[in-house]
Amino acid sequence: MRIIALVKYVPDSGDEVGFEADLSLGRVGPSSRLSELDEYAVEQALRLRTELAGATLTVLSVGPAEAESALRKALQMGADDAVLVTDEAIAGSDVFGTATVLSAAIRSLEGGLVVAGMSSTDAGLGVVPALLADSLCWPLLSQAAAVSVEAGLAKIARVDETGSRVVEAALPAVVSVTDQSGEPRYPSFKDVLAAKKKSVATLTLADLGVDASAVGVGSARVEVLAVGRNPDRAAGRVIVDVDGSSVDEIVDFLAAATK
Amino acid sequence: MSENVVVLVGANAEVLDASTAELLTLAGQLGRPVAVVAGEAPQALVAELGRFGAAEVHLVSCPQLSDSLVLAKAALLADRAVAAHAKVILVASGLEGNEVAGLVAAKLSAGLITDVVTARFETAELVADKVVWAGKYTVTAKVLTEVAVLTVKPNSCVPLIAEVEAEVRQARFDFEPVAPVARVISAEPTAATKRPKLVEANVVVSGGRGTDGDFAPVEALADALGGAVGGSRAAVDAGYVPQTLQVGQTGKSVSPDLYVALGISGAIQHIAGMRTARRILAVNSDPEAPIHRLADLSVVGDLKTIVPAVVARLG
């Protein structure tokens, strides 16, 4: 069975970001990378690969050519191969466009288990896994703090605003994992060398049979009108406490702030 | 007559939660609020929904609701939105809220904007603002489709009382999926606490690695101020507090009047979840901690001696 881990190439959260002419967030920043939250997806996919006899792990991304570096990082972590769907027509897609491309790629790769992160670190909607499950007609096991697969049955533990739940479904299924699911591994030098021999295949919309009019900025259901820089929070007063010398000022501050 | 705006009433709602009241207030500004309750609801909740302006309350029973993860609730909400001819659907932001909203938007071919802080009609077009990139930018976007689905961040507006006699409609919704779906095999609601909910609290007191695992000062200060307790990712990873109390990018995002950070260094992922607090107090022994560049009052010192002294003074 082919496990597919979904990864996104995003600006580093410490980067100053820019915006494109259509006001979408620029993806290629000074230190753009594999989204930190997707490293958890790769980690869990690697773990599940060892538990499922004969399984292989493909990492899949949709993005600009530069997104290959995110896939390379996932290959260093231990994925078997990588696929990048890249096409100028995809630029500016909203979540529905992105899900359309991803689900076509997952079908074409004949994936049996999809593992995604909890959300991207840039757009941060956290809805792509749900949209994929909907469009693939597969069960959704999302926002998992823990995931296991046994005898063709995937089981997750999830904690959200409604409480905690244990949920299960037969494969194929779409799973998303949170940053509680287990720390991602750090590739060793040997892993980095081994990854150089692995391939990154590139696919276009035509390869997937996706109509360009179904994706991209032209199909987006939302249009960005303006992006404004918020004023930075000015640093306030800094005091050094010596034997409780700050207590009076703290009490006054709390009184004023809760008035 | 103004168009119907459907509001999904918060999960586990025995009594009205603050974020639902805020959604109703926003719905009243955008049109005619229609509250949708998935599952059972006590009579008191219906009255409360009317108090915050719900012109209609749809009480929708669904036998498959508790067995289903997200999907049944989304299908139920989409069904009610169609029944009410709603042009706007409002859901509180959250892990489940965003997924429900996404699935409803997919079903209705509607535009989706998540985590908005304000929304309004500008010449018949729905326009919303959201804050992105750890609070650095505000994005203004308009929905191009006939129907709009928004998730709204808690504490984005002040709920206003707009007393109406809500028209109550009972309905039943059967979730009949055509494809295989996941099944909930056990569920436990969030444990009740006497403290306010983290995302709704006016005061949040959070602890980090600098507490060294002793949250007693954090809890004592929270209780003295009538606030909620939170924690940084480091505190969650160290097992000091449950993940449900995590403030930050992968936890809860809070906008209280007062945020107190105790022993928290202020990594960008944490700041993303509390940057919009009105006032910030930080106590951290490390003078180089990034939180000191953000707080209105920064105290470089030992929280273990300072906080108990402050709590004693607050009486």
C-alpha cells in the first residue's frame, strides 16, 4: 500500500513575508521550508510505514518549483519518493482549488492512506484534510493527537473544543495529525546522503487531467481586497525586581488593566 | 426584509457560551439571525439565544450526531442553511469549527473565510477582516459567491443584548452518507471548570517552562483576577498543563483585556496566539526573553516569589 504524506512549502514563521500582485502570500521567502506542522505528518507516516507490511511512503506537494526543497527535506527524513504538482495555473488557488489538485494527485498515485498536518503554518485554515476526504469519498480522521493502524483499521485520538474522542475507520482514509502526535525525527548525515539518490517527480494539471479553470486565482471564491501591516506592539516598561520591589507596580498595572 | 444569517450554536451548549452570543451579535449586524442547535437543547438556552437576537431557533435532532466526527454536524448545518435560504453562515473558530465550515462551504459551493475578526456588507458584498502571520498583517477579503461561510474568532466583538421572542422550529436530520465514514467509538466532553473558558476569558494567566512545573502561582493569580489558566507549548510538552490549555499557533488563540505571561520566553508561535491582548504583563527571569519586547509591563525577576506576593496584595 502507498502511504501519501502531504507537505507544503511555506515561508519560515520568523521570515518577513511579502505579498504577490494578487495579494496572496508570497511562498518563496528568504528561508522558506517544509512547513513545521507537516514534519509531524511525515513522522507519523514513516512510523506507520514500518507497521504496515509492504507499505511505501510518497510525499506529495502542490506549489512552485522551489517547493522541491520541502520534498527533499521529507526524503531526508526517510520518505521513499516524492511528487510535486506544479503548474502556473494553480497559483492563487483557494482551499477548494488546492483540494481539487491534491485529490486528483492522490487518485492518480493510488494512495491508500493520506497523512496530513493539522494546518499549514502560513494560511492556517486547517480544512484541507476534511475537503480531501469529502472529495475522495474516504473517511476523515482529522486532528489526531495519536494515530495507529491495525488490520486495515485506522484509529485516532482527537482533542478539540468539544472534548476528546477516539475515532476509527477502515482504510483508505485521510488522517491529519497535530503537533502532539510525536516529535519529528532529525535526518542524520547518512539520511541526507541517501536522499540525494531519491527522485522527485513533477506533474502538471494536464498530467492529472484537472481542468485549469477549476483551480487558480480565477476559480477562487474569495478575493483579497487589501493587506495592511499592523502596528508593532511597542515595548512597554521593563523593570528588574529586587526582593519583591516590583510588586506595587504590578498590582497597580493589574488594577488598571482589569478596570 | 433582511436576509437570514445562520449561526451554529456552540458545542456542548447547556447554557449560552460567549462565542455564540458574539456570533449572534455579528449576525444581527449582517441580517436576521437564525440559530441552529445540533442536538438537544434546554429551554433556558432557547431563551438566551432570543436574548441575543436570534429571530429563529432551529432545534435539530440527529440520531447519527454523536457517532460522527464533524461530517454529520456539517451536513446538518448545510441542510438548515438551505432551509433558511441563508446568505451567510457563521461558526465559531476552532479545530472542529473550521472543519465544519469548510465542509459546509464545499457542500454549498460557498466562499469560505476562516478566523475573521469583523465582517460587514459593502454594497451587497460580504467583506471580512482577518489577522494573519502571527498578528503582523490584517487581510481584508470579499466573498465572490452567493453564499458565504465564515468562522469567527472568539472575543472579536462585544455581545449585545437584542431581546426578541425567538420562533422555535423543531427539525430532524438524518445523516445518510453515501461513502464510508469514520465512527466515534468513545467520547468525553471537556471537563467542567469553575474558571472561564480560555478563548472567552477577559483575563488569561499563562505559565511556561519558567514555572518549573509548579502551576500553583499561575492558578492563584488567575483565580485572584477571575481569569482563565493557559500554558505555553513548552509547558504542555513538559506535561505541566493539558494541551487544551495551550495558547499559541497550534493551541488556542486568545484576545483578552489582560494577558499575563509567567515564565514564558515568547516564541513567535506563542505570540501568534496572544498578540491581540489589550494589555500584557510578563514576568520572566531572563532579561533577554522576547516576551519583554512585547509586554506593556515586563518584570525581570523570579515569578515564584513575585506572584505569591502579588496574589496576597490582591486579597
